Amino acid sequence: MVEKILITEEAKALIDTIRSKNGELMFHQSGGCCDGSQPMCFEKGDFKVGESDVLLGNVNGCEFWMGKEQYKYWEHTQLTLDVTKGRGSSFSLEIPYGYRFIIRSRIFTDEELEQLKVQKQ
């Protein structure tokens, strides 16, 4: 099975730290304002998702959503949720910890794209 979203061990550790203080979490990446292409971490339910969002998968127990318009640019890539030192300028929950979530990507192979089509059915 081909996964659309993966996660690094460093990102898992940060999620565990945030979750211990805030409870269940979720991610959303909009492509809009507020560090648009930066994944944002929220308490589960604090960001309202709807028909304009795509569920990419689950990372370390957290749903990862992306806006449909942003997804059009990323649908041919496998994304990996990672962290880097520094402070983003968003409302994401990792801000007080001195890190920010980032996305790394690679283009799916032709075989993986075929598998994704089959998985979708």
C-alpha cells in the first residue's frame, strides 16, 4: 500500500510532547495565508474541515488534512511530515517549543501512481 503522508521520528517525538499537554491533535495544510504551505498542528476539532479539504492519512495518531486547491499541486508526491528548529509565524501548536513542522516531498514513481489509482477504487 502506498501512503500519501509519512512522518519522521523527530516529528513523532514533537507530536507526543504536544499531545501530552493538549490532547488529541490534527494537522491541516491550506496553501493560503499564515505560512500557507506549512503544516499546522491544532487540537483535534479546532480547525473545521469540510468539502474543500482532502484527508491524506494519519500520522502518529493524527489526521492530516490538506486544502483541495493545495492538494492539486501535491497529489503526485509523497509527503513526509518533519520538523526543523525555528519559529513559524502561525497559530500552530509547536510554536512554543522552538520548532516548526515542515513538509518534505518526493514525486511518486509511475508504479506508485498506479497503485494509488487501485487503492482509490
